[in-house]
Amino acid sequence: KSLIFSCNMCRVHMSNPQHDAVNPLPAFQAYQRQFTQHIRDPKNQPRPANVPAKRMAIYTEIVYNNIEGTLASCFPVTKKILSVRRWQQLVRSFMAHHQASTPFFREIPEQFLMHLENVSLKDCKLPAFLPSLMHYEWVELALSVQAGPTNTDNIDVKSDKLLEKPLVIAPTLYLLQYDYPVHLISPDYQPKQKPARPTYLLVFRNVEHQIKFIELNPITFQLVALLQEESLTGQVALEKLAESHPQISTEVIMQFGAATLAELKANEVILGVNKALI
């Protein structure tokens, strides 16, 4: 699907009115502007003259339903926890005020997140955790369409020598840190205050193209971040980890780390070892 009609054409309302006064638009462009302005914001923008209200309503409804349906598919928890009125207001606000930079429907949710950055949560009576929750929900879509390398010839997936050989982790992976436990939020659980400790999550796409979510402790989060930055043997990665945590004995780090690496391998976060770097 394309947003060329509902999004790109609607950009014209963002132009400078003073410039328009000096350089008035041709009649057909002025008509397009009024037409798309009304579609974006039917309550506050008049429909063009000579366009029957019933026919205009069809266009308005089609565009709204397409955009709302796309957003609802990406943000199902958000829609559930907000009242129908709050959700519709947020979608309407997005359509009326956001100048999208993409014509593709699959990129609408990311544009919605960008719009949320300019929304006053307090004034709109939206929960403080909403941006974090919506980003977490969006990550699943982002990973599902993210391109990944197809050549796995250099990966030994059967090797268990994770300490001795350079490790390869899933290329389609997000390490996420949030102020709220977003993976637990639901209509029955909505935190009123920010918890004392942040939430660390790993979200990745496995070889079967399934999206997986794992909650991490801070040290495992740091370990995966090291492996994401460069190809290291498990030994070297754990030594780097030990250097940054002098309060913990190296023996404990190594013992804990070896078990953690094996668990990450079992969960397909670590795909195997890199043959080319052995």
C-alpha cells in the first residue's frame, strides 16, 4: 500500500501562508490542498466547494481506517490500554499535524512514534510510560522487515567452543533499555511511577524468522553489547566484562559468563562461531 495520496499530497498544508499570499497557488493545487487538509482534519478544515459531503466522507473514512488499522496492528497493547476516545484523538492528531517523510504503509508506525515526541503526554492525559511501550511494540515490526545477511557459510553452528573461538550473534537484534517494564504492561498492569531500576530487554529474529524477547540482567546486557560491537571470543568478551566490574571476582565473571554464553547459544542469540576468523 502507498501513502502517496494520503500523506505526500497532504504535505502542502505545511507551506508558508505568507509565501502563498505573494505567490498564490494554481487553482488545481489550491483545490488539492483543501481536499487533503479536510481528509487529514475533517472537523477543523472545510471540504472543498462543490464536493458532496457524502462523497467526501467516503474518502475521509477510507484514509482514516487504513492508517488507524496499520497503527492498531503495530500497537495492540497501546490501543487496549487507552480509551477509545484517547486512541482516536492520538490517531487524528497524527494525521492532522505530522508531516510524514515516507510513502510506505509499513513505515507509518515509526512516523507515529516521531509524532509522539511532539505530543504533551500530560496535556493529553497519556501515561508517562507510553513512548517506551510504543517503541517496544514497534521493535517487533522493525525486526520483521529488517534485512539480514543470507550467507551463513562462515558460521559453525555446531561448535561448542564458545570461549575459544570468535562468536557470531544474530544480526537482526535490538538491545533495549527502558525506564518501565514495558513487556509487562497490559490493561491490568499500568505502572503509575517509574521503577527504581531500568528494564533491559533483548529482542531478536532467529533463523526461522521468529521474533523472540528475552529479559536480561545488566551484566548480560553489557556482554551482548560487547559481542554486538565486534567479533570476540567468549574468553576475550568475558575478560573485558571483568575489567569493567572490578567489584566482582574474575572467577565469578568467567563462571557466570560461560554458562550465559551457552544459554545464549541455546536460545539462538549466538548463532555459532566464525570459521573465517579462526
